[in-house]
Amino acid sequence: MTDITLSSVKKIYKPGLFKKNVQAVNDLSFAIRKGEVFGLIGPNGAGKSTTIRMILGLIRPDSGRILFRGKPFRESPILQEIGYLPENPYLYDHLTLLELLNFCGQSSSLDSKRIKMRGQELMLKLNLLEAQKRPLRTFSKGMLQRAGICFALLHDPSVVILDEPMSGLDPIGRKMVFDLVMELKDQGKTIFFCSHILNDVERLCDRIGLMHKGRLIKEFAREDFLPNTVNSVFLHTAKISQSQLDKVQVLGGTARNEGEGHLLAIPDEKYFQVNRYLEESGVDILGCRSEWLSLEDLFMQAVKEQNQ
Amino acid sequence: MRRLLTFLIFLVAIGVYFPLCQGMWKSREQSRANTPTGYMIPSKFSRILALGNQGLLSDFLFLKIATHVGTKVGMEQPFGEGDWRFVASGLNVVTDLDPYFVDPYFLAEGLLAWDAGQPELANQLLAKGTNYRRNDWRLPFFIGFNNFYFLKDYETASGFIMAASQLPGSPDYLKTLGARLAYYGGKSKTALLFLQEMLAETDDPLLRQRLAKRLRALELAVMIEEAIGKFRARENRPPKSMDELLSSGYLHALPLDPYGGDWIMSKDGRVFSSSRFADAPPSK
Amino acid sequence: MKSVLALATITFKEGIRNRSLFGIALLSLFLFGLNISVAGFFMRDIGKVTVDMNLSALTLAGLLLVFFVGINLIAKDIDRKTIHLVLSKPISRAQYICGKYLGIQFFVTISLLLLLLLSCLTVGLLFKLYPAYFIGFSWLIFFEACLFVLIKFWVLTAVVVFFSSVTTSSLITLIFSLGSYIAGVTIEEVVFYLKTELAAQEKIISESLRTFIDVVSYVLPNFSVFDFTLEAAHGLVVTSDRLLLSLGYAIVYIVIMLSAAAYIFSRREFH
């Protein structure tokens, strides 16, 4: 059961009379399943924000279809179920946070009691309670971002779309948002977000899509980079022979190629065994890694491939 | 250092500004005095140019006319043809913008009928007013007065006075005045009553002065006329001269014409003055 | 409907807390003070002059409010992309237009009502000072005139909303709306002037110009129909059929403007 499906969506952006047309989104197809966290990454100008705007109905695709739970945009109560946080949200200067949230709730047809309850709950979670009666123009960037998150989540949507949710936040704020997203995930919500911060994307997402020049050039699943490698040590070794690799696998480690040599993932409890074996076999240890597969490397790799 | 410099420049500029400003205002006063009479936007376009603020524009233009006249009077400058054209066309525009506005009609009566000596022009404007201010007795009253006093058209005057007497708020004696006008025509006593009523209706101090002076002259003329009347009744003939009237005792003293003229007696017993009850024009 | 009201509420609040309001209020105070001082220059019709100045001051204030605050209440939404947030809620484009319109309209109404209060104080004061020259003045007719000044701005706001839906630049919206206002207050004078001139056989205009004027008299809002300054200034009674006709004209024109705006807006894309 997919929440959001895009099929061969195309969008040409026409900036004006004398400027060239830009293919913002080119034959884009992907699907986001119910309850999963899907991350969309890509270089600037890849078309991520355009894609989000098309899902929300702010822009219409030139061709292709966007379905929400199997039904096209107009027929489904899509917006009632979606919470959206734009990149760098600009909110009304003179309104207070409370008034903004009231508006959010009323436009989603929540009753005032529920609005108050949800509002207080979210503001508490995002540490905005004492600022609730202040006008939004007095808010710092981080506070605005958090206010935007309150706005997106007030009506308890089943689908949450976040465009750069961590941007502008200090480490405390980022942890707050991270925990919140994990919480939403536990609640079974579908989350679609764009980010430049690959670290966050890695940790949060079930699936990752990489966009470049309007196309989805690669899709990764979580298993691709974190295969039962929780609590593992990653060693970068010189090239080892097949028989040695087999032995390592028997001992409990996993191996893959890495540049000139190999990368071994060794579960903590098996570490000493494997290490002793490597020592006995005279295998050179070149270094240590913090992760199995670096998303950054993948990203750069994929972009390089596209540009060729 | 830089702030001090800026402050000094500022002080110098202020110092230069004050005398310069004074000079500028003086120069403007002079150039305004020398420029020909102001231009009045033709009536056709004034309504369009008002951009919906016809009432306000009418007020503004009225003030403009009033100040123009007031300044000239204040500076004791003579009024020329151009001035009266300006006043007449201006008041026309003002009443086109707002025909219910009463001030221009009063000003028209005061200026055009009396000072400019163009009662027909005043009557034209006042007639426009009667189409709109239908319950205002003063407008037909003024027209009637102009016809009586300046144009010597007693029949028309009577008609207007009668019309005025029908309107609410008009003084009671208007009815009889209208009738008398029709009957007596040009008797001085009628004019006297008229002037008294005009004086009661006028607030403008300049006009009041004029009317009071005219009234005084007429009162004196009437006094002399009454003396003549008594003489004729007794002697069965008109007196030969003012002196005979004096010496025979019917008139105790020869009153002074406020306009500085000499009294003239006409054959039918009416009294006039060589001054013609008007101020001599100011010498250029 | 609830969304429309919610959007109207935040638009109203955003407008009323704008600092420009102080400037406009001060200007109006100045004009009212001017009224009191200038009244003495007139001989008799002080009542008329007072009404003229007060209604013109209200009109000027309304124009400033609509053009400098009203336009921005929509333009800023689009410029700063706040509209992305708003449209991500279940609000249709038509509801957005209605909500924005109502918000700006509430804002202009409340502001003008406050200024009207001040205006009444001015008129009352002058009434006490020069009672003899307020003969024929009627508070009822004065309020009727003020009400229709307000209604005039309801129509102008609809025009502003319409142009905002068409163009992205707030300056273009301002120019077109201001142009519409100026045309709207002068159209009646021009049309009737042309009619009298033609009747007087002064054929100074061509046939095509006459057709153009005819078309324009339908398309542009005739703001003179909301102008009861003359009646209020001289205490002339306004018959209820005239009032109803003006009101009806305003409502229908507003509906046309808003529906056109809603349609155009629904075709728009937000990048």
C-alpha cells in the first residue's frame, strides 16, 4: 500500500520570455510506502523542492501522474492528511505563535479544545512554550524552524513532508527534531523528507532516493548500508585472498571490496577472534571506519556517473 | 573629528538658511503681487479633475477667490477687469462643483453687484442658485434687490421679492415690501428698508461698512426729502434751493453727505448727491 | 467556511498590527485638526465644509490603508512564500481569495470606523462652536455618506485582490488598482460631459471613442455612485432606492471581482 506514487512526472520551468526553459523534473517515478521514512537527497537544483510542490498541488506537473493512496490529487482529501514544513519557513511577522497554530488547527477543522491540547503538547516538546505569546518576528531562525514543525504536526497528519527540517537548528534543536521524527515513525506515520545532511538521512530513513538534474538516479534501501551491522567494528584491510575471506565469514564477519583492499564488518563479540586470525594471517590493517557504507561516497559516485 | 565637521557644516547651513528663507518669502510675495490674476480651471474640467472630491475642491477654490480679493483689499490695490473676470468665472466654477454652496452666492452679491458694478452677472449666478437652494429666501431677495437698486427694474424686483416672501424663514415685511415695490417703485423709503434688511443679513465687515455708509446717506436724503415734502405741503411749491429750505426752517441744519458730495434737489422733490452715493475711485 | 474565517482572522490581525497604521491615524488627526482651524474662514456654510473635509479625510485614509497595507497583505504572502504554508492546508484557492479579501476588508472597516469616531468628534465640536451655520445638517445622512465611503473601499479591496491574483509584483497591483480608482471616480463626469457635449453638437470626439467610453463605463466600477458627500453636506435626503441600488451594485461587483480572482488564482503555480 503506497501513500504517495509518482509516475513519469515531468515539469519544465519557464522562467520568462528571454530565458531558457529549465527541465526541473524529468521522468520522475518513485513510490513511498505507508509507514516508511523516505529520504530524498541530491545536489542543489536537483528538483527536490519542485517535486514536493507538485505533491502538495502548488505546481501542476506537465505530464505524468501523482497519486495519493491510489487516487489522483483532486479526488482525495490529501491535504487534510499531510503536514508540510517548507525550507526556511517564512511566517507572518505580527502574529503570535499561538495565533498561527490556531489558524493551522481551524483550517484543518479541529475544535478549539483539541487545538489547545495539541498545541501545548507540541510546543512543550519543541521547547517553545514560553515564546507562545510573542510575535513571530522576534523568533530566532531555530525557533522559526521549530514553530514550522509545530505547524506541520498540529493536526496529527498521517503523512509528514519535511523540506530540510534540520536547517538552521543548533545541535540541541537537531536532536529534538531527530527524536521527534523517530517518534513519528514509531507511531506509524509516513515521512518524506529532503535533506542535505546525509548523516541524518542515513540514521532516519528506510529508503533513500538520490535525485540529480530532475531524475531519480539511484534508490537505496536501509539494508544496503546497515546490514545487521549495529554494534560492529569496521576494519579497512589490505587485499585478502578468497580463502581468507571465507574464513572471516565463518568467524562471523562480512566483507566487501573497498578501493584496493577490503572492508570487514565484525560484530563486537566476534572481534577478538577475527582480529587474531588476521594477525596470524599477516593481513595488513589499513585503518578503521565508522560506517559500513558511506552515503557521501555513494552520493558523489552517483553524481559523477551521471555527469559522465 | 568627522562628527564635529558634520555638525559644523550643519550649523553653517542653518545659519545660511534663515536669511535665505526670509528673502525667498519676500521675493515670492513680490512676484505674486506682480503676476496677473490667478487662473481658474474651466468649469468643464474641474469636476473631472476633482477626482471625486468635488465638495472639497469647491471649498478650496472659494477660499482661493476670497483670499485673492481680501489680499488686494488689504494691500489697497485697485480692482481691474481681470480681477472681476476671475471672481465671476471662479464663483461660477465653485457653484458648478457644488450648486448648494451658499457662500459663493453671498460673495457674488457683495462683490459683483456692489464693487464690480455688474449686477447682471451677480443675478446670473444667483439665478443658478435658486434652482438648487429652493428654500433659501435670501437668493431671490438679492436678485430682487439688485433689480430694484441697481437696475431700476421695479417690476422684476417686485416679482422676486414676492417669490422670496413665500419661502420659509423670510422676514414678515417682505410681503408688504413686494407689494409696495410694485406700487411705489422708486421711492427712497423703500430703498431704506431694503438696505436695513441687507445690513442685518451681512456678516462681512467690509460690506457692512459700505452698507452702513449707504444707509446713512439715504437716511439723510430721506430726512431732507421729508423736509421738502413738508415745505411743499405748506407753501404749495417746491423750494428753490437747499438754502431756502434751511432758512425757512423746515430743515434745521444741512447734514453732511458721508460721501463728501453736495446735495442736489430734483424737480420732483427727490434728493440726490453730487457724490452719487459712491466713494471716489482711489487715485492711481 | 471555517478556513475562510481563520484566514481572514490572521490577515486582519497582521494588518491591524502594522505600524503604518500609526502614520495614517496621525495624518487623519492632522486633517481633522485642519478642518477645525479652516472652518472659520468660511462665511456661512461651515456645516458643508466640515462634511466635505471629513469625508475627504476618510477617503484619503482609506486609500492609504488599502494601497499600502492591504496590497502587502497579499503580496507579502506570495513574495515570502508564506502562501506555500497556507495552501498546504486543506484550503482551496477560492477559499484563499475569499479569506484574504475578508481579512483585508475587516481591517479597512475597523480602521475606518475608528477614524470615523474621531471624525464625529470633530463634527460634533464644530457643531457646538458654530451651531447657526449647521442648519440642515443631519447626522443620519452624514452616517449614510460615511457608510458608503466604507462600501466604496469594499469594492476597491475586491479590485486589489483581483489584480493581486493576476500579477506577482505588488507595484503593478498598486498601479492598476490606483488607476482603477482614479478612473472609477472620474468615469461618471467624463461620460456625462461627453453626452452633454454631443447633445450640444460639439462633435469633438469620434465614434470609436464613444464606444470605448461605453464599454469602460460597464467594466470600471463607478465610484461616484457611493458618493453622498453633497447630500450630507447640505442635508439633502437620500431616498432608500438609491441606497439599495448602490449597495446592490457594490455587492455584485465584488462578487464578480472575487470569482474572477478565484478562477485566475486556481490556475496559478507557486514556485
